Amino acid sequence: MQGPADEQPSDATLRALLGATTDGLALVRDARIEWANAAFAALAGLPEPKHVVGVALDEIFADAGHGVPAGPGHGPCRCRLVRAGQESRSVVVEPIACPTSRHVYALRVRDVTDLHTLESEVLRTGRLLHDANRELVALRERLRVETAEREEILTVVSHELRTPITVIAGFNRLLLGEAAGSLTEKQKHFLAESQKSCQRLNNFVANLLEAARQGSCVGPLEVAEASLGPTLQSVLDLLAPLLREAEVEALLEVAPGTPRARFDPPRIEQVLTNLVGNALRYAPAGTAIEIRACGVRGPDRDYVEVSVSDAGPGVPLCERTRIFEPYVQVEAPRAGGLGLGLAICKRIVEAHGGAIHAEERSGGGSRFVFRLPAASPAEERA
């Protein structure tokens, strides 16, 4: 005779226990649902467990690559739980033998949709990270190649520019020393200006090489407070032979009351030489290049504004920003160079705390405008 401890639980007791769990549970007989708890019905997208009773397993579960639920003796499997009129859920189904009957077994169903989604996201992120690493390796290799090419260019620039500059400067010194014969005052003046240009170009090459090695096209500035008028006139004196040769006049106007500016004179000479040189390249014979300077009030401080205008073909609106990028040129007659001049101008002006832009000249042509910080507020100049 069995005691109370040896008694087997009744079907009603077992089903009551199963119904109290939060996992989806169901009893299966002959591959059909015989009983289900509320959690199972909710997973199936049905309002009550009774709507699941009698439904065949293959109407509820579908293969997701790991098979479909089988009877006791088979391990858990991941599959899809089909929901009427709704998206299916990813579930893990575990068969459990029923102690009270050989013909009935239980299924425990756990929803792993969120886990599956998380796994998919992790895999996708892993693939993206792998692709990003490959791209980073490629960028590093490209940077290595570009760095090597830049070093080679620097070597060429150093040799191909400095050597002829040294030769020209040497001959200038010989001529100025009248070793080859006496000179007129005008000849001495021209040679002295040529010597100054050689020194200016030699300093520029040295600064350019040093700045390029440091990863910058500007380098340190030696800023002083001064009037821009003498610097403007110096650039026009330097380019006077080229202006005469091209039959182009240069008109310089410094507005009364123009404040002193804060700038590095050799650097701003470089900017002006570039802008006037560009204007000379495009200006038709018999026209004039206009260089004007004036004081302007900005939103935060006062500036000195300099403009260089020419009567050439002008710059198309779509190119007026791009031309300040390295190696960008506008197709035009007599165009030449590498397209670096305006990019260098932009960096120099911005290094001073100013800005530069291109616009259309009134009556046709181009007008390049840059601003430099004024040396003192307007009220102090009154």
C-alpha cells in the first residue's frame, strides 16, 4: 500500500501548476494541443487558451532552420511561432515527458525574439566594424603613400626652386658690384628690385617647405600693426614690368580713414601678389586692375577690407567657393599653374583671423575680397 508521499499528482493538479507559470506551456496529444496556459495563448496572439486547444502543432510552429518541435527524447529547438494575422515570433521549444501518461507530453515555449534581434544586430555591427577596419587599413596605406610622395615633392621643390634663385641672386650681386661694367641708376634700381624679389622668393620657399613638413601651408606668423598702403604699393612696384608688358594699368586706392591692420607683411604680400598676378593673367589688354582698401565694421570687430578687381571673363558662380580648394582651376585662356595659389591665400588670410571670397565685379569680371583684423576699434581712431 502506498503512503501519501508516494501518490502521483492528478491531471487537474498538474494542469493547475502549469497554468500558474509565466512560460508558455502546452500539453500535446497526437501532435495536437490538448491544453495550454494563458502565457502560451498570449504568445500565439490569441485571447484565451481555449482557442489553442485542438490546433495541430504544424499550424503553430514553423521551421526556422533548426527543425520543429518533436516529442520527448528530443532536445530543445529554435523555431517560429506562427501568429494569426501577426508577425511570427522566434521561440525556443523544449519537450518534457509527462509523468502521468505515455501518450501526452508537455512543451515549454520561451520567446527569444528580442534575443534573436539582438544577435542579428551584433552580427551586423560586427560586419560593419570589420568593413570599417578594412577601410582604415586602406586609408593608412594611402596616407603612407601620400606622405612619401609629399616628401619627394619637397625634395624636388627644394632643389628646382632654390638652385635657380641662388644663381639669379649671385648674378645680381655681381652686376650690382659693377664687376661686369658700370651701371646707370635705373639699371641699379631694377637689379636691386630683382634682388629683393629673389630674397622674398627664397624666404617663401623656405617657409613653404618648413610649413609643409609640419603639416601646414602657413606656418608661424609675425604679426605687426601697420598700414596696408605701403604693402599694396610694394606689390604693384614688384609687378610693374609685367603690367607694362601686358598693357594693363593698375589703379590703387586707399580710402581716407582706413585703419591700420594686424598682419604679417611678407605673408600678405604673398596674398596680394597672387591676387594681382591672377588678375593680370585674365585681364584684357587696355583694361585696368583696381586695388582698393577701406575700413569696414564686422559683427564682432573692425576690419580692413582689400579688393582686387579685373575686367576678365569672371568666375562662374558655381566655382566661386571651389577655386579656394587645392588644385582647383577655372578653365580660361592664359590659365596656368597648379591651382594652389588661391588655396594658399585662403589659409594665410584665415590664419590672420580674416576671410576671403570671390564675387562678380560690377560691369563684368572678377572681384576678390579679403579682410584682415583692424589694429584698433573705430572709436579710438576718431
